[in-house]
Amino acid sequence: MEPTVPSPSSKQPAETSPVQESLAPARGLQTGEQLTSAQGVRLPDTDHSLTAGPRGPALLEDFHLREKITHFDHERIPERVVHARGSGAYGTFVAYGNAASVTSAGFLAEKNRETDVFARFSTVLGSRGSADTVRDVRGFAVKFYTDEGNFDLVGNNMPVFFIQDAIKFPDLIHAAKWHPDREIPQAQTAHDTFWDFVSLHTEATHHVFWAMSDRGVPRSYRTMEGFGVHTFRLVNGEGKTSLVKFHWKPVAGVHSLNWEEAQLTAGMDPDFHRRDLADSIDAGLFYEYELGIQVMPDAPVFEGIDLLDPTKLVPEELAPVQAIGRLMLNRNPDNFHAETEQIAFHLGNLVPGIEVTNDPLLQGRLFSYLDTQLSRLGGPNFTQLPVNRPHAPVNDNLRDGMHQSVVHQGIAPYLPNSLAGSEGPVQAGTTSPEARPVPGGGEGYVHLPLPVDGDKVRAHPASFDDHYSQAALFFASLSPIEQDHVVEAFTFELSKCYEQPIRERMLRVLANVDSGLTARVAAGLGLPAPTGKPPAGVTPSPALAQIDGRSWPVAGRVVGVIGSVDSDVSALQQELKAQGVVVRLIAPTGGPGVERTYQTARSVEFDAVVVTVATTDQQVAVLLQEAYRHAKPIGVSGGGARTVTEAGIDPTAPGLLPDPDADELVTALSTHRVWSRIPLLKPSTS
Ligand code: HDE
């Protein structure tokens, strides 16, 4: 059996694209056969310090030892204060052209225009080394290297946010991260301070429902949606404006882990999402998303929804998501630190045709991102790092600072001047950057001249006081299985709080959303269910449910085949591979074609399992029991029937597939799980 994921050394050479070309000089900075110091001095020995005799003390004059250790001492930079744990990839965005009616931004408006991107996905709360599959919001940040400058769409996998005003963000994050005395828990919301905050700031209720839903535990970055969250303003070529919400729709559909899987995976493979992204790209199974927009008239309220309130979404039934382009992530970074760690996103990186709105959460973010990069990346010149460099020409009058890597020419970095431009030879009378003609005759970014008026106040609009109607809308829109998961998540998390008053306060919040849910969570906590005032007459938005009977492409899904070293699964493997499915042979011991042994395999890394041999191995029994409990398809052939029965699994249960061929497996995988098995399972494992 061929390995399904090529080893890193067999990676294909970089494809040519402007971003790859611009990175080429940086890649070529370290060349030559011989090891050298940073000063280029050739070094014949890097394993022995210079000492006074073989047993003597090290000498201060050892410049190689000092340089090597000193550089090592400074290898780490501060991790991101939020979204520290993440991974990313390069890709290409292709515009469909239909966005021209709403925006003049060329990378969106021009049909078939290709733009290089870098996308970084992240959890929010955990440290850099935390596990990928914890319950959390996921960041979905995309940098478009457009020919009009960089545009960053810095979004999340949930369409709303906890708070309405940026000034609360430090409080939210202080409450959601670890307790400051012991620095636990890591990457969790299941603790007192988080629930204390969200029960006191009830504007968080809608977002908390999203975080407690299956969206909080995505199957992979391939299978999650992205949202710009805020309302943006687009301007077309005629100057006409529209308000929009950005959406990323995964071509593979929206699929999640279940809670037991997520917890097991955090231990079995803390790099689960990061590994899937990198392995998939190496195997040519690229992640794909469509970019979509909901377009609304440029008015503050749409169908009763205040478009400046980031705790509110616009149901797709009221404003359909129109696809305007497609993103494919197809190239792994070469160096995690240089690219994924040093990439700097900023909501304020805008290009002509895209404007911000007065959403008070958005406004505060406009300050935060540039500010945080100054300390995280050590000064103001991080825009010169290869991964951050725009592909549009840069000609600013920004000068000097830490890590300046441009050798600026001329003597007059100010405007107007009569001595020189910022480039080229010093000549009296040469033009300044601004005076130079702009290619294409455009005038660059000109802010819309919108009127601004009002008293200076610390206040919010009255509509922002509605904290419950959309939480109720979201919950009512989920399928019954997803609703069960929300109930279980609230019960799990609140059980982890030590403080009874916090649990009781949160139950009072839930009572204003849905009384059935409140009763079930209260029962789980052993507390009386309070009575609240849930909104009446909620109209569900079916687009918010992710279990809706649809089938999805299966590329990148993983099937584990339990067999032996002699198992010939090549026919099945080839047929599945043709449809993009990854097949891993699991055998008692290592050997040719074996990717997992009974000892190293665990159910969580497979979307389906096929058992082909008779075995009473306990590890295999656990694997099958978990796959069964997690409602995964289980193919049974040959001696596998005995193995399944010995593991205590009913061979006639839904999703047990006798002698499956590739098509049957693909059909079963395409709905993500065997949903009809769920009623047979205990609630906490569905
Ligand atoms: Fe962020 N956020 N954020 N955020 N955010 C950061 O910037 C901040 C918010 C988001 O992969 C930081 O470079 C404030 C909403 C993503 O590098 C920081 C507020 C949304 C990423 C920051 C928010 C996001 C960040 C930390 C409240 C979804 C990771 C390091 C007003 C629409 C980007 C950094 C990456 C990162 C501030 C709220 C998305 C501190 C003040 C809402 C995806 O600047």
C-alpha cells in the first residue's frame, strides 16, 4: 500500500505566483554547503565549545558558542494575546466577477482575477502549545495580497461575537482565559470566571449558544464556515454603497467532532487540525471555500436587525448569501515561525471599494491589531517581513525603526518637498510619491465622505439591549441532535464551575432563551429550573442547522482499515483515493503499507472504519466501540464480523455495512455520520 501522505521531502516545488516570487529572495538568504556564523565566517566544528583543554572551562572568546546560544535565547517572540494557537497556508482566490455591482475592489469585482492569499486558522483562548480540538471559537483570518494593497478579512467561525463594544474585550478575555492565580484551565471556557462574565454581560448569550453548539468543536478547518462578523460597507464604481456581511462557505460542508471525540483527540493528537491542514495540502487534497456576501441596503436597520450590533446575525432566508469567489488553500508554508507566526492581520488593512462601519466592536479592533503587532513583532517594520509584504508597490515616507530592512534612498522623506522623491537619485525638483501618476488613473483609497454628528457619550443604542431574541432564534433553528449537544455542553461546562451562584445566574439567563433547554440543563446540574421570559414566536432559520440531511464531498476524509500486514486493501484504497478519501491500514504490527498498529490507532482519527479480520485485541475492540458510539460508518468484511460481535456491537445496527464497496463507504461518509444510529446511543456520546 502506498503511503497516503507524501513525506515532506517529496513535496512538490513551489508553484509560481506573485506571493511565492516575492518570498523567493527570502528563501534564498541561506545558501552554500558550509556552515557559517551569522557573519558568514565558515565554521568547521559546531559540537564543541572552545575550552582550556578537553576538561577545562569554556572560554569567553568563543564567538561561535556565544552567538549560537545568544541567538537561541531570543528565538521566541511573544505569542498572540488571543488566537495564539493556529496554523495556516497559502492559496489562491478567484473572483466570479458578480461582485462588481457592489464593489470596485478589483480582486472581488473582476471575473477570474486570481489573488494570492495566506489564511490562518486559530483557537482563541489557548496558548501556542495548546490542543486544537478544545471547545472554543475558531479564528478564520485571510490576507489577500491584492494589486491595490493588502486586504485582511479577520473573521471567526461564528457569525456573532460575545460583546458589543471593544472596550469590554480585555474584560472578556481576562475572564475567559485561565485563572490568574494558577494559570488553569488551559484553552477552556469550562470555569468560573468565564461563566461569571457571560452571565453578568448578557449580551454574550447569543454567542455563548454558538460556542456551546457543535460549531465550538469543528471536525477540521476544512469543514467550518467563516464569518466577517461585522457589517462592512462596499462601494461600487459609481460610488453607490451597500452594507454586507462576509461569509466563507466550506465546499466540504460544515461538520463537527462530538464532545467525547474532541476531548479524546486533545490527548491523542493535540495537533489534529494543524496536521490535517498540512497533510491534506501535501497530499493534494486542498481545502476549498466559497466567499459569499449578504447584501443589504445602506441603512442602519435591516428587517428589524440593527446592523451595527455584532451580537446579531442576518438570517440567510432574509438576505441570501451570494457566492462571489472561491478560495483554494494549496501550499504549506516552509517555515512556521517566519510565515505563520509572523503574519500580522489587521482589520484596518482595507482596499478601495471596501469600507468599515460604526459597529463599536469593529471600531476598537481598528486600533488593536496594529498596536499589538508593535510589541509582538518588535517594532513598526513588521510590514517588511516577507509574509506581510504587499504585492502592490510600496512607496511610503515611513522611516527607520527597529529591524528596518529597506535601504531608503534620497534625503527628503517628507511631503511636499522640492529635493527628491523617496526613491532614486537625489535631484532637485523630482516628483514626490504623491505627485507621481497612479497607474490606471485611480486615486487610491479615498474615505467616503459620510456625515458624522452627535454628542460625546458613553452609551449604546437601545436596540443593543435585546440580548435573547437571536439566541432563541439560533437554538430553535438547530436540528434535535444539535440541540441535545447544546444542552450537554451547557451542563458539562456549568458542572465544572465551583460557584453555585454562577450556575444559578446562568440558568436565569438561559430561562430567557428557552424553557425546555433550561429545564434539562437544570436537571443535569441538580438545580431547580428558574422561570424566565423566552421570546415568543421565534421564526427559525434553517440555514443555521448543520445536520440537515444533505450530502457533501468526502475529499480529505479518513478511513481506517483494520487488517493485517498481509491484507490486500489496495483495490479499495485505489477506489477511495480516486474520490479523495485517505485510507490507513491498521495492523497488529508495523510492516509494508501499515500506517497504524493496533496500539497506535485510535478511533478519533478516522471518519469511518472497515474491519476485515477476526481479532479479540482489546485496543481494536475499544476502537470499534468508539467508532460505533460516535456514529461512524463501520464496514465489516471477512473475519471482521466476529470482531464486531466480540466488541459487543450489534452487526445489524444502522451504519454497519457488510462487505462495503468504495461507493457505499463514500455515500456513508458524505453525510458525516450515521445519524439514524444516534437514538440507540447514550446521550453523552452522540
Ligand atoms: Fe481579534 N485580535 N479582537 N477578533 N482576532 C487579535 O491581533 C481584538 C475579534 C481575530 O491569525 C489580536 O495579531 C479586539 C472579533 C482573529 O493572526 C488582537 C477585539 C473577531 C485573530 C485582537 C477583537 C476577531 C485575532 C491578537 C474586540 C472576528 C487572529 C493578536 C474589539 C470577527 C489573527 C493579533 C491571526 C487576533 C484584538 C474581537 C478575529 C489583540 C480588541 C469580533 C481571527 O489585536
